[in-house]
Amino acid sequence: MQIRLTSVLALVLISAPLCAGEPSLGPAIDGYGPTYPINDRDVALEEGFVHRVAFDVAAYSDDVASLSAGLVSVARFLNMHARNGVAVENMDVAIVVHGPALKTILNNDSYQARYKADNPNLELVMKLHNAGVRFYVCGQSMAFGGIAISELAPPMKVALSAMTMLTVLQSEGHAVL
């Protein structure tokens, strides 16, 4: 019994710093992208470093009322870095959307026509765009899915394919997540 109590106490003391605080939203993308503070980290963020990241967003829930987990991850990336002193200008972020995630970036009229619901992602899309995030859409996924350019929400840019766009972004120094 004494060993079990000691083990539980040790586990609580070790994990307490990791679980301290509550997740918060913002500051880069207000209302989205919850992150936890990590105050006792061993790796410092390099001052002036430009984070070049391309998010590969292909998955989307079958629940048409849910937010895209991929887009929320982008908001989390921006928020956690901004909260830790990285200027938004030092985050060169692109999103490449393909496959089932195409429904994420449909304009509201098209989303309603297809899914009988409002697109829950549009506000987040615009907040990401306003923070400087670029959106690229896979032309191949659009063709296979029967999606016209007129159905896309602004500010989408159509690429030949997701594979092509991810290759281009990688060659420009973006890490693909």
C-alpha cells in the first residue's frame, strides 16, 4: 500500500507542471486553436526564425457541422507561436487542401446545397487568411469530386494537384506537416 501511494504521489508531482493551466484561444486566431502554456521547456524558440510550414489537410469528419481538425491545427500552430513571442510575419504558413477535406473550403451556398447545413469552417478560413495563411486546393481532387472553382470559398487558389503544390512548397523551404 505504501509503495502504491508513493507511486501515485510521484506521478502527480511529475505531471503537474505539464498539466498546469487551461488551454486558451488566440492571440493570432481569436476564438480558435486552443493551446496550453509550456513554461518549463528545454528548447528555446530562436529569435527571428521564420517558420515555413505547409499543412497537408486531407481528412474531414463525416459530421458536416464539425470544424476541420486540420484547420484548427493551423490556428493552434499560429496561436502557440504568437503567444511565445513569434511575430505573425515570421510564420510563413500554407495549407494544401485535398481529398475529403475539400468540403471544408466550399462557399456557404455550395455547402448548403450539398450538405443541407452552413459551412462551419468559413469564419476560421477567413481568420487564417487574414493572418497571412495561404490556401491551395488540389485541382485533381476537385475534378474527381465534381467541384467547380465557383463553389470554393475565397481566398482559395487552385493547383494542379496537392502532390505538386506540396513539392513546390517543400522546395521553397516549407516543412510539411
